[in-house]
Amino acid sequence: MLFSIFNSDVSMAEKIMELTLLIMVLAFTFSSHEFMHAWVAERCGDDTPRRQGRITLNPLVHIDPMGAIMMLIAGFGWAKPVQYNPNNLHKYKRVTCERFISLAGVTANYVTAIVASCIVPLIVNWFWHSADSSEKTQLAITLVLKFFYYLREYSFMFLAFNLLPVPPLDGYRFVSTFIPYKWRRSFESFSKYSYYIFFALLIMGRVGNVSLLSKIIDIVAWPFRYPVSFLESGIYNLLKVPAFFRL
């Protein structure tokens, strides 16, 4: 059951369930990311996110429709950016607050990826020991497993994508704090071309069968995945889960 759903053709009902799980994962990934931006901005002294209703995990507040569609069809996407007033950031030095805010979202994604990476081996072990259970029980376990598997993968992906130093992503926001303020406007003027760059990379991947953007994201994600993979392997080894069962 586990490997047939992951690797083979499945029924329409199962495809609908899988799509529903994916939408749930994307909604949580986007929402937690933007919630942390908003929460940290308020902790730094600016109430703009609260006045705009952004300090919430409600995905309808955070999701950008086009960004969500691109995530589903292209493997990358974006949420509605959290707005804040730099002049209100008075809890620490302004530049320090801006750095905290820029890294808050990816930190939430990384914590989520770590938690999901710890839960996946537990559910795999549960499935392994439930091999003789009913088909409905196996399906239920598999759906739970797929939820946390997608949560792990998309959290790492969203973390790495947002760390790219390209405006308006978080990586650029962080790097820009080291650029003299008088030059920032010149760099930010390139942000309107960012989406064209991403679309170009996507098209190159479709034409050449090698997605350069995916390769870049994998490279950025690797140093974050590497230590977590040891933790995950340790849990698998502790539970004595066979290697061919591990995800």
C-alpha cells in the first residue's frame, strides 16, 4: 500500500486525497512563514502587521493566488509579503530588527522541517508494524505519512528558495541590510525583473529537462538537510526500521 501510493498509478479518489494533503501542507508552510515575519516585526516595535491582520496562521490572509498556483505547477512559489514600517523598529538597532524579520520566516520553515523529519520515521515504523492491518488502516497511516513527508520536503524547499539573494526574497532582504542605505534603492529597482528571471529558469528546465532553479535550491538546502538527515537516520536506527522502508 505504502509504495503503491507513492510510486504507482493510483485511483482518482486517492489523487484527490493527495492533492488535498498537498494543499494543506502548502497552506501551513506559507502561513507559518509569513506569520513569523509578522510576529517578529511586532516584537521589534512595529504594529503594522497586526493592523493588517497578518499575525495569524489563517492561510487566506497570507497566500498570494499566483504564488500558490506556481507552487503547485512549477515547484516554487511565494506568499503575500508582510509589510512593516522600518521607522517603527525601535526594540533593537533598526538594522538588527530588519535582519531578525528577514530570517524569521525561513527559521519557521526549518523548525517545521526538523519536526516533520522526526515524525516521518515514527509513522514509517507504525506502518511497518501495521502490515497485517486492514486496508483502511493502512490507507489512513499512509495519508498521515504523506502529510508529514510533504511537510518535510516543502519546508526545506521553501526555506532554500526564500534564502536566494534575489529581490524580493528573504535572502535578499537579509543581504540588503549590509548594503549602504543610499544604494539599496538601486538594488531594489531590479526586483521587478525577478519574476522574469524565475520564469526563464523554469522554461530552461522544461526545455532542457534539467531545472537549473531546482539544482540551485537543492544546493542551498543541502547544508540544512545534512544535519537533520543524521537525526532522522538515528531515529530509524533506534526503531530498527529496514532500510528499504525508509523515506
